[in-house]
Amino acid sequence: MDYVKELRELVGHRPLILPGSVVIILNDKDELLLQHRTDGGWGLPGGIMELGESLEETARREVKEETGLTVGSLQLVDVFSGSDYYLKVSNGDELYSVTAVYVTRDVKGTITMDESESLDMRYFSVENLPDGLTNEYRHYIETYVRKSGV
């Protein structure tokens, strides 16, 4: 996040285009892992790209940082961008996200929650998603379901 902090020092709250990745992690029951974030509702593990990273590297790093899980193979679901992905965060910063959404079942390790970023983390069926799932993440999941036929 140092890169974004440096940019913010230069441009203030003006809108930025920020690339990132999130991952739909599926267990053997086809349930997906969701994170109840400290800064909002439920969402998928992931975050903003650092300088020099690929989108896949971003996905793997963010999952490891937020969940403790190590991700193997990733399959691209889609890339989401445009005016529907404009955000204005509580401190006044504005951004347009460009987000690569991946899916995987190939994870190793035990879930260890980073309490500075997460209030809760657990698996949900696509039919029983939690209240508080943001529209952005709901759209990612619906796109995955539509494309995969789950």
C-alpha cells in the first residue's frame, strides 16, 4: 500500500484508477470463503496491486496476508472496471477499481485471520450469502455462478 499512499500525497482525494485482485476460494462443498472486513461488509479476500506485481501475484499475496492460506492454481473469472466500480471511501479518497476476479480450490494451510483487517472469516453456500455482502462482491460472485453453471 505504500505506492497508493505516495500517490495520495501527490493527488490528495482526487480519483485514481487502482488495479487489484480478489479470489473466490471454494471448499469441497462448493462453499466460498468470505471475509467480514473491519472497514465494511462481507467480501472476498484480495486487495490492491503493488508495483511490479502481476494480478496473479497480487491475488496470492493478498490471500496469504488476509487468510493465511497459500493459493496454487488460479482461474480467471473476469475483469471488472468502469463507472460501476467507482468508490469514495470514508476518508474522502476516490477511486475507480479495476479488479481481476479469480477462482480456486487449490489452497493449502489453515485459515488464520488478520484481526486488523477481518472481524470474521467463513465459508458460505452461494444460496445463503450473508447480509452485508457488498454489491461489488455480490456481482463478482453472481458472474462466477453464471459462468460456471454452479
